[in-house]
Amino acid sequence: MTMEEVRETIDIDKIDLSNNLVFIEEHHNADANFVLHAIISHCRDKNHGICFVLFHNTFSHFYNVGMKLGYNLNQLQGSNTRIVEPLNIIYKNIQNENNAYCTNNKAPEFNIKNKRIRLMI
């Protein structure tokens, strides 16, 4: 099945996606890659903006799949495509705080609801 056939099957070609949100949630043993890449392909062809909020697969995964399907997400990123990886952001923040602790020999401080606490790692 080609991407065009997938797009026609889910009727994405009949919907105006500009200024709309498409939420795709995968469940265990249910892979949404074909649907997701059909939507990416459609948005790319129609010059619609795309914002990925990635919790399961990384940007590298989508980049590699896109290359196999004939498009380069690196070229799209920044123009009308945004990538947000919350778990990667959290990891980098923890790593930065840990580096600050190691450098200053002082536990990093966090202000949570006006209560100051120290995180000991």
C-alpha cells in the first residue's frame, strides 16, 4: 500500500488540516506509523505546519523512516516543522543540574510551589 492509498483510505485528502490539531495516540501492539507518515506526507505536500511532541519514538526514528519514504525531516525542521521531545528536555535539565552540583559541590535547588527543596543525586 502506498502513502497515497493510505491517505485516501483514511480520507485525509478530503480534510483541510490548516489550523487544526491531529492527535495520534499509540496503544500497545497498535502501531500508528503508517497513519502518522501519511499525515506527515499530506501536510508536507499541502505546506501545512507540523509540530511533533514525541514521547515514544525519537526524532531520529522519524527522520530515518522519512528518508525511507522519500522525505528529509531535517530539511523541513525549522521552516514549518517543529520537534518537541519532553523526555529529552527533562533528561538534559537533570544532566545540567547534576553537572552544576559536581562543579559547585552544592546540591541544585528547585522552587516547587514556593517551597525550596534540595535535590540530592
